[in-house]
Amino acid sequence: MDTSLSQKPAGELAALLAGKKISARELMQSCIDSVAAVDDKVGAFLGFDEKDAFRQADESDARRAAGNARGLLDGIPVGLKDNISIKDQPLTCASKMLKSYVSPYDATVTARLRDAGAIVWAWLNMDEFAMGSSTENSARKKTRNPWDTSRIPGGSSGGSAAAVAAGMTPLALGSDTGGSIRQPASHCGVVGIKPTYGRVSRYGVAAYASSLDQVGTISHTVEDAALLLGAISGADRHDGTALANPVPDYFGELKKSAGAKSAWKIGVPKEFLADGLDPEVRRQIDAALDFYKAAGCEIKTVSLPGTAYAVAVYYIISTAEASSNMARFDGIRYGHRSEKATDAVDIYALSRAEGFGDEVKRRIILGTYVLTSGYYDAYYLRAQKIRTLIRDDFMRAFGEVDFILSPVSPTTPFKLGEREKDVLSVYLGDIYTIPVNLAGLPAISVPCGLAHDMPVGFQLIGKPLDELTLLAAANVFEKTHEFAGRRPLM
């Protein structure tokens, strides 16, 4: 059993494939062997189709032998969060509601990965319908952090982050509604990027909160993130919110400027470094700031006063949209149908009661409440107005700086079950990531060290559609820090 290949970054694997030092089939076998060796401890995978994975690998090898490789991603395995459609494969969103559902089509991001020659091979665990920050809310299993299996990996894309961190797949996609890529990336010591809202199509991705959801990447390195992001970005006739702006060659531009330092102006929000931030996490953030300052960057304190309202605004807007999106799961059209139902009302009530987990029910109830006549203006409408103010705060700050640096999470990952009865503390853990989604901005989580023996990442937040600057700044840091090659001792 050789698991060494699956643990390498995608860029290194692409070079090995191009040089014919390895085959796509050998790489695929290494990933499958890694799952067999490790995933019983981690629980990142909900499933994969081994026969189909090898079929895709053999097709990639045939293309390469004929001189028709489709690019650097050709033959590289990519795991998908279980809310992203893969044709003829299960799509459960880690919920009992969709336990027997099979997707009839590919999501746009899935189709684009196939076009690039990547092997779309696995569906990865998540908080049910992406509602959660720990991957404890999955109806299928609890995912564990590869660095310490007594702790959470973060969420809701915890399966994606844990699978990459543990070396079971070189690349993965997740979705980020309030930090669901960046927070688990930080907790698992990998790179996670949430693009600008609309940069990546949401077609074929099960909706949680449609004005906040965005598909993004999880990888070992910043270069890998650039490679994967370039493959999935761009306009889409199936998604009216997908932006038509040209997509830069993220990977090519990054390779051109590799190692180059720029005298960026970096904003540090004073509200993000206030009470509640673990001193050990703060030490790693300060060290990252010291690095950029020594590299010639100007560090400037900025103010984002709307941060104080971000969590409340998010849990009004996101739950309202969730309430609407979850209405389709009624036990009639598709999804779980209760066997106890005796009439139409029972079908609807019992099917939803049995099919949804506690966290999903909690958010549906809250969202339905804020949309109720008499409360709409007091809650939902006011939250949308404050959302605009939060975006204005960022745009004002970007008048003075090139990007913003902040923590990703105020703490390191907590132990499984530790906050089961303290839902509010879990919600507050997303204080630094939620404002980015409300403002529709791009952000990247970059590993920067350890606190309490667990990984810590810092977050770079950019101007709309300026992912390239974030990738360049993250790459400069990564190239000069030893954490880039560290792996959990599984």
C-alpha cells in the first residue's frame, strides 16, 4: 500500500504526471489506499465510486500517451463536498432528507473539472445542508481533525479540509456561506479560498443561503489553490449570479511573480483584534504581520464598525434564505417521505421532522420567524440595510489599503461534543469570516503556525474580483515559511 503520492501537492503531482514518472491510475490507487489506511480515524469521506475513478484515470493516461493532456489538472483527483452535484452519484448534503437521492446532472464546477481532465472521484462529509461550523451536524458521521482526532475539523466543509490535510486527496472543493471553507482550512492547516460572490457558478450546488453561498477551493499550497480556482471560475448561462468578468490566469500569473515581494498596504481591523481572541492565536497573527512589515509592506489600522452586528445580521439573512430554500424538501417531490404519514399534512410535517436534523430545524424556524408578516421589516429588512453598511465599511477601508489581514477564527478547534449545548458560542466563532460573505468579497485562509499544538491560519480579505492579489500575497508568505510542508502525524 503506497500512500505517498496522495499526500503531495497537486502542482508536484502535475509535474510527475507530465514527466511520465507516475500514471493517473497509480495516483488514484494511492488516494484509495490512503482512504483505507486513514479515514476510519478521520471520517472525511461519505463515499466514492472506485470503478468510475479508475475509468477517469485510465482516460487521462490515454490522453497523455496520445499527447492530448488537457492541462496541469489532467489526472489529478479532486474530492467534492457532498452538496455539489456529480451526475449519477449520490448527493445527500449529509442529510437523512436526501439519503437515497442520486444527482441527474453535473454541477457547473464538476463539469469544468472534467473539462480540465481532473478526476472527480469522491463526496466528502459536511454539516447537514452546510449549516454548521464543526461537521458535527452531519446525519452520516462526525469528521475528526487529522491533527488531533479528539477535535473538530471545522465546518461546514470539514470533510473537504480534513481529506486534504490527511493526504487522502490532493485537492477538494467546498462551499462557503459564512466561513465554511476558510475556518476548516485554518483548523486543519491547509489553504482555503472563498472567491468573490459570483466568480464561481453555483449551478448544481444545493442551496443554503443563495445570496451568501460560494464554491471555493481547499488545497495544500497557494499555487494549488490558484490552479483549481482558475479551472472552476467564470460566467455560466445556468447561473444568473455568475459574473461575466474575464478570469485571470491565476496559476500562470502566480508562477511569474513567485517569490516577488510587493510593498502592499495592509489593513488590520481594530475590531478583529479585540476581546475574545485567544492570545496564542493572536501571537501567530502578529508574527504574520511582522513578516509583511519586514518585507516592506505598510501596516495600517482600519475600522470596520459594522463587525459588531455581523453575526446577528448573518443569522437573520442566512436563516431567512434557508427557510425558503428548504421548503422544496416536502416529502412529495423528492427526498425523504415518512412511512407514518396518513394524509397530505402528515406527509409534509412528518417527512420534514424525520428528514432534517436539529440544527437545520433550528435555522428553518428562525428564518421563518423573521420572514413572518409583522416581523419582516423589524428583522429581515433592517438586516439587509446593515449588510449594506458592512460592505460600505470594507469599501471605505479599501480606499486606504490593498487588502486586509485578520484572524480566521478566535480559537483553535474545540473538542468533539464540547459545545453541543452551547450553540451561540459556535455561532460567534465565525465572527471574522461572516462579514466577508455579507460583503461578497474574496478571502483566503493561509496556514501560519501552531497554537496549543493545533494549526492556525490568517485571513487575507480582498477587493471584489481581486483574488490574484490575495494569492500573490499568500504565496509570498508561504514560500518563506516552513509550515507549508507540514502534515499531521497520522
